[in-house]
Amino acid sequence: MSDDQFNVVQFFKDETSEYVRRNVGAEEAVKAAHHYCHSVGAQIGTTVRVIITDADDCCNFEWKFGEGVTFK
């Protein structure tokens, strides 16, 4: 993965997670994160966290259910 690529991960209430995008550009990562932060699962609490990570696996964005965006 190059330095300008990102991953988007959503986390669920049962403590599992799913990569919803891998090795995508910044624009696609932000659009995907926005989608999952506003999904039905995010509204009802089955999706409890959404993050964007970079090539070094550093968190660049975090959203949490009931808190909203906690890191950008």
C-alpha cells in the first residue's frame, strides 16, 4: 500500500469488524467513511465505530456511535 492509500473499517456491537475499503485514495476513503457513519447500522447502534487508517496503520479519522467524530 502506498502512502496515499487508505483503509476504512467499520466495527460492530458484537466486537467484530469489517474492512469496507482497502487501498483506496483519500477521497474514496472519506466518502466511504461518511456513508458508514450515516448508515442504518450507525443510526441504530449496530455499527459502533468507523475508522480510516493510512499505509502505516495510523488512525486518521474515527467516528463512534453516540459520540460522533472523535478524531480527524
